[in-house]
Amino acid sequence: MLPDSDVIRTELLEAGFESCEVNKAFDWLDSLSLQRAIKPTVTPAFRIFCTQEIAKLDLECRNLIMFLEQMAF
């Protein structure tokens, strides 16, 4: 799960960034999302196991890995 903006804001302030700069950054990100400049992308991808992986991992194990990778998105 991604941290919410309050957590990120607090971490930036604790790291030493000025409050006005942090606010400007969040305002800028908000403006980008309103302009639809930030578009989530999901590109089709596939997993290719190398020869060494195939030798060590049986089909059931490889299927589990692929399933877990898909769940991450």
C-alpha cells in the first residue's frame, strides 16, 4: 500500500525540507492530476524464466511466482 500524502508530507518536513516548498510540490502534483498529465499506465508484460530458474523451479512454483507478480499490480 502506498503512503498517503500526510505521511509523505511529514517525512519531507522531518528530512529538512521547508514547509512552503513541500506545499508547492503537492500543489504542483495536484495541478498535474487535474490536467490529467499523470496517467496511470498498465503495460502488458510477461515473465520469461531463464534456464537456471527452470532447472530449479518446477511449473507449480513458476506459476505461483507469476500469480504473485500479477497481484502486485
